[in-house]
Amino acid sequence: MATASGSIRLFRLGGIDVYLHWAWFIAAAYFIHRAKGYSSPVWSVLEYLALFGIVLLHEFGHALACRAVGGKANQIVLWPLGGVAYVTPPPRPGPQLISIAAGPMVNVVLAGMVGGVVAVSTQFGLAPAGSDLRNFFYMVFAIAVALLVFNLLPIYPLDGGQIVRSLLWFVLGPAKSLMVTCIVSFVGIAGLILVAILAKSVGLGILSAFVLASCWGGLVHARALLRISQLPRRTGVACPACGAAPPLGAVWRCRNCNNQFDPFGTAGVCTTCGATFAQASCPECGSVHTMDDWIVRSTESVATQQPESP
Ligand SMILES: [Zn+2]
Ligand SMILES: [Zn+2]
Ligand SMILES: [Zn+2]
């Protein structure tokens, strides 16, 4: 995860570091230059800052909700095309759903608040039609709603796609839910690319490419999860995070020589290069634990050194 490279740390709030990618400044200059309908460029700057604020609050929604359900979230990076909250909710569909849905919920609340401000200011004649203030309020409302609609598209890894995946997880489990969501998402991504071409939108084109790459990565991950889920299970140990017993098979990869082996069968020693590892990751949920943390359920003896996995 190359998260914070090329980024400036803006501030830390509630244990969450907020980073701003340098490309924001190029995008900001471009958008502010293009913004129309105001008598002064100051309003264009304010509009862009409002966009920035909405994206930031949306990401804080994800991060704080993830923490509330017992997950990890300590970094938000703001890119020119949107923000990313790096969240690791507990590997169950319920907490995943809450962490994802909290982002769009922030947009709903913000749009409602701005809509209320517009209604009240219109009522009392505080922001007459055609005034900069009125135009600004309308634009902020439009931004909050547009971001909400875009984020809710059922395309993985957009919020909408991740919500669909979490819901399917309740029925299909982690691997199949991810696979189905990614396959269906390719249809939506084709639609996004078509819209980008028709609208001659470079920004949407770049965004579509990122979404396509992430979705492909999701499909590859789903295939690996599915293969692992079909292997028999080792008795005596279980993941402390998700409770799954590790598969009986050479599905961990040695960091040293890239050979695949089963650390639970070799006391953490790579069968090819002999490197030993003190930890093993859970193929089911991705969390990494030292051997002591893998719950011992039987009399099977436990080695002290365990490997890292892919
Ligand atoms: Zn989101
Ligand atoms: Zn696990
Ligand atoms: Zn090795």
C-alpha cells in the first residue's frame, strides 16, 4: 500500500492522520480557473475548499465508523479525484457494511444541512437569486449530492460496490461475494468508460482506469480466497481475528525465496530456503498474528516460529 508517498501530512485528528497528495494543487488550480458564475474568484476558491471539506468529512465517516465497530483506521489520503480512508474493519460482513455505509451517510446529512440553509436563506431573502452566496450554496449542495450518487454506484471498489459485497457476504461468504461483485462491476465500469468518452472527460477516464485496476485486483483476490476456502482445514489452531482454521496446504509464500509452503506444518521454516518466520497471516481475513496468538484448540504441539505470508 503506497499510501502517503508524495503526500503532505496536514493534521492529525482523533488518532487519524490526514494526508494531502501534491497533485491536489494542480487539480485545484485547474478547477478554480474553470469555475464560472461568480463575480469574484474568491468564491471559486471557497467552492473548491467546500468540495475538499465534503470529501474529508466523508472519509472521516468511514474511519470513525470503522473504529466504532472495532476495526483499525488511522490514515486518510486526499487525492485530486477523491479521498481514501485506509480502514480495516473486523473481517465480518456486519462491521464491513457499517464502515462503508458511514461515508455516504455523511453526504446525506451534509446535503440535508446545506439544503436547509438554502431554504432558510431564500425564505428570509438573505441570498437573493443570482447572488454569489446563492450560487455557492447551490454548488455545494450539488457537489454533496453528485459525490453521493457517484459513490453509491454498484461498482467495486466504490462504496456502492462494497455495500453490495458486504450484503452478499451474509449469504455467500467472503470469497464468492467478492467474486460476484467484481464480475458484475465490470459491466458498470464499461458504462463509466463509455460516459467518460462521450463526455470527453479526462478526469472520469483516469478515475475509471483506477476503478478497473482495483476491481481486477479484487477479482484476483477473490479467486485466491475461493481456492483457499476449498482446502481442508488444519485442526488445533484458529485465527484470533476471524476464528477460521488455517488451510492444510502450501498457500503461504516465503518472503525470502517466493516458495510456497505451510508454516503450520514446518514450524515456520521455509522448505526451500530454510528461512524462519515468527508470524503467520490468516489467508481468510488477512490479519497477521504471532504463533502465540493463534488459538491452540488441541494437544497438537506448537512451534515458536511462524512465517509471514503473502
Ligand atoms: Zn466512501
Ligand atoms: Zn482470520
Ligand atoms: Zn524461502
